[in-house]
Amino acid sequence: MKLITTLAILATFALTGCSWLATATAPAKVASPPSDQAQVQARAFWEALHNGQYERIDALLESHMQVVLANPNDPLTLSHTGWLHAWKFAERNRMKPQARIVEHATEARRLFDEAVLLAPDEARYRGFAAGFTMTEASILKNEKQMRQGYYEMKHAVSMWPEFNLFTSGYVMSRNPPDSAPFKEGLAQQWENLDACFGEKVSRNRPDLSKYIALETTEGPKRACWNGWIAPHNWEGFFLNFGDMLARANDLPNAKTMYEAARLSRTYAQWPYRDVLERRLARLDALPSLLNSAKPEEPEYATMLNTRFSCMGCHQKYATPSL
């Protein structure tokens, strides 16, 4: 009996060793450049995003997945497909409530993970992958996965702080304002200013107009300003920052951040400027409005959960319907 037990144990170890060796020696995926058809889909992706055409997402997901199936090693198309799922989920309040909408969060995480596998040095992919790892974990109440995503996000921040400090803080903004994650996310918005402007920015109603001359479209600090990818990045950032401060009942600094959005040269063309102006007009009521579990007016949800959670930075054209 002892011999049989010993042989069984040895057989188990052998099988385990074989499975580990087979997995460890499997060839890694290698990134390939986007095809001509992928470039066609990329143009369609940006056209829909910049025009705020949420209704096109399902059709674009179908056409993008056709490209992915033809070339599953193309990180660009994988990331754009992930972004479409992310957009579908993030602005879900445009639709009637549907439980299956959460599947888009899972698909976004999976596709960004795949893009990271193929392009590990792309900090944006890492930030989005980490963000949707935490989002999926929050939905499924998976604390182990939440911690995994949290530390993946820390790595993404270290790779490109000017970009991923906002990404991280935005994900954490979904939490109650007295919670540790929300407070950390709020601190990251201040740190984002420090990283962008190259100095410690005052935490007491700072004069942000003095930094406008630093605007650039080159290098890592391009993430701090408007650009072709996010034509109203500046305005959207300060709308969200103001909202987070208002939720924390720091109304003087909230007012400062809302007013900072007006410094943008393209503020007059921003489709969501009326949202910000209404914030300023109702400043004293904002802590109650923004912290309501079920706001009577959809625009007063936490920005991450509004109909413009992506479009606040990315929509360039057309007048939104709120």
C-alpha cells in the first residue's frame, strides 16, 4: 500500500512538472503591425469617438472583431476594441438598465490585457487594463482581483504619471468621498498637476493660468493638454477634478478647478461647457447633488457614471443631449 501511495505521489509530481514545463516553454505571442483593414477600422473608431456616436459602438465592435480574428496579434486593434467595450460600459446610463452591460467591462479588461501582452511598454494599455481589472473586481466583489488591479495601476502610473495618475484617480472616483480609495484618487489629481507642471502646485486655490504657457504636444507631458486623441482633455480633467473636490465638500478648490477649464483656447467649442457652467451656478448645492445615490438629474452623477464619462474629454463635435 505504501509503495502504491508513493508511486501515485510521484506520478502527480511528474504530471504537474510536465504541465508546468509545457506551459513555460510555449512560444510567446509576438506583436504584428496593423493591416490595411485595421487602419480603416481605426479611422472609423476615431470618427465615432470624436463625434460622440455611442449608437455606432455595436456595429464597430463587429467590424473590429473581424479584424482581430484575422490578425489577433495586432495590439492597436485589440486596444481599440477594448476601448469600444469600455465606452459602451462607461456611458451605460445612455441606455435603459441592462444587467448584461457589465459584460463589456469584462471584455474591455480581457482585450486590454491582451494588448499589454503584445505591447508591454505601452503605459496607456497598462493603465486601462488595470482600471478594468479593478472595475470587474468591484462588480464581482473579488478582493484578490481588486488588489491585483490596484498594484498593476501603480506600475502603470510609474511608467507614465502624467497619463495614468488621472486614469487611476478617475477609477477611484466611483467610491464614497469619505473612503480611502476616493481620497487616494483625489490626491492623485493634485499629483497629476505636479507632474504636468513640474512643481508642487498649491493646494489652496492655485493660480493655474500661469502654467498655460507650458502647453505642449510632445513627450509625456502632452497628456496634460488637449490633443487630437482627446481634443478637450483639459476641460474634461478639470470638470472631473472639480466634481471630486465638490464631493469632498472642498468648494473653494472645486470652483478653482471648474474655472480652470475656461482657460482652454477651445473652451467655447467644448460640447460640455454648459454642464460646467451649471456646476458653477449651483456650487453650494453640489456636495448633495453629486453624492446622491440616485441623482434626479443624470448629469449630477459621479462623472465616471455619467453619459459623458468618456465624451467629456474625447468628443469634439456636435451638441450632446443630456
